[in-house]
Amino acid sequence: MIDIVISMGLVGAMLSMLGMGLLIAYYGSSKTRNVGFLFLVIGVALAYYLVEMDTSKVAFGNGMLAFVGGMIGGIIGIIVFLIAIIKS
């Protein structure tokens, strides 16, 4: 059970690092681009580690589901909040 929890956390961290790394490396200034590339390297290293884990298939799928579900829930919450503010 603890393996699934750890791997789901690693999947979330990996996706966050890859997303932040891409955005910072593309839109950042010259100093922050290096940090963006560092985030990309960390994200790729986490992805490699997750692929090499024994429980990678189930844990990776569960981690992706949890991350995507959290993102969708956050987006829906923001939309509902904005609609409530606009209508009041």
C-alpha cells in the first residue's frame, strides 16, 4: 500500500516538474531558463525511476488518474468561484 502512495506522489511531482520546467524554460528570462531546464531534468529522472519501479504500471496509472482528477477538480472549482463572483 505504501508503495502505491509513494509512487502516486512521485507521479504528481514528475508531472509538476515537467510542466513547470517546460513553462519556465520557454517563457523565462536567461537566469530562470536554467532553473526550467533543471526542473525538466528532475522530471525526466523521476519518470525514468517510475518506469523502472516494480509496481510502475498500476502506480503510474493511479498517479495519473489522481493528478488529472485533481487538476480537473481545481479547474471546475475556479470556474464555479468565478461564476459566483460575476453573478453577485
